[in-house]
Amino acid sequence: MVFRRLLTVLLHSPQLVERLSESRPIRRAAQLTAFALLQAQLRGQDAVRRLRGLAAGPAGSLGRRAARFRDTFTQELRRGLRERPGSPPGSRRGPGANP
């Protein structure tokens, strides 16, 4: 509790904050933080450009890909349910019911 109070008082001291901001480790941490944020922003913009390129590609290619994925997924799900050993879902009543 005393440590928290001491830390709060120190961090609200303008002179201490000024001296810390001029220190090499704090400046380096700020540079690294700014670099990481800038890289994330650039990568996000690049991803948006690529997605827009896919969407603006040959008439609805992104829509066709999504529809093909949906169809394949439902086919595989149905096949997996058919090939599953045991009773079909919903045939058992209540948790732990004997078939």
C-alpha cells in the first residue's frame, strides 16, 4: 500500500516525468513502440489493399470462393455425420440415456 502511494506521488511529479522522458531507455522504448505501431498500420493497409484486389477481381471470384467453401464444408459435415458410428444425433433422450 505504501509502495503504491509512493509510486503515485512520484509519477505525478512533473520534474521526475521530464527527467525520465529524457533518459535513453525511455526514449528507446518510445521509438520501439512507434515503430511497432507504424508497422502494424502498414500491414493492415496492405491487407486491405489485397482484399480489395480480390473483391474487385474477376466478376465475383471472392463470392464464388466463399460459396465453394460453404458447399464443401456442408458436404464434409454431412459425410462425417453419416459415417459416424452409433445412433444419429437426437435419437437419445436426456443426458446419459441408454439407447
